[in-house]
Amino acid sequence: MRTIVIRPIQKKDNIQIAAVIRQILIDMNVPKVGTAYADPQLDCMFETYSKPRTIYYVIETQDLIIGGAGIGQLENEAVTICELQKMYFLPEARGLGLGHQMIQKCLQSARDFSYQKCYLETMPYMEATQQLYKKVGFEYICAPMGNTGHDSCPVWMLKDL
């Protein structure tokens, strides 16, 4: 049986997590513009999430990164609002309860960072993911918040922490 670990990102993970996220987005036919695919920080995730009140976790098994998710302040919003960012899992990481574990870990970090609300954006056809978000208390909202640059993501959700 393989060991699966959820841990904070390390510098050595940058290339692998960027490749994982891009592959998942390609596999799901997500637009390359207006989504995480085009984010400049995708190639320097360790550095991006080394700033205050941010964290990114990766899922590792047998020295391979198979997913990740993070928390960071929602740009152009109150300092009390964070965003669940770049939560993507390869197929081998799905269906194992890792999504729920990852969200709980991220939301606990958000609370530890004194955020009061958590925002996220997703795609309409990512229905299983939306069900998971609803299960942990996210609710749909009618308009985007902040300035994520993800204008191709038309589903917005928010949770009180």
C-alpha cells in the first residue's frame, strides 16, 4: 500500500505541481486564458505561498506530487477574506477522501491566519467538486469577488469561517 502525505509545498515541488495543474486543466478542457493555467505564479508556487498569511499544500505519494490546494488573501478585498486557490488533483488522488482532508486543512490554516471568509471560483461542469464545496459549507454567490484574473470561471462560492 502506498503512503499518501499532505504537506506544505517545498521549493523542489515547483516544477511538478505546475505540470500537474496544467495537465488537469488540459484534461478538463479548461480555457488557457482567464483561468489558473495562465497564472504567472504557477511556475513559482513555493515562492508565492511563502508570503505571510498564505500556504499551499501538496499531496505526495512515492515522491510524486498528485495534487494540491492553497490559501491566500483574496486580491482587492478586505484583509479578512481569503481564497481557496489552485485545488487540483490527478485522477489517482480522486475518490480517496483527499479533497475533504485538503479543504479542512486549508480552512484551518485560513482560521489560523485570522481570515473570516473564504472565497473560491470554479467551472460549472466541475459538479463533483462543487458538491464537495457545498458539503463543507460553501454557498453560491451571484457575482465574483476580488481580482483573481480568472474571468473564465463563472461559478463563485463563499464560506464563513
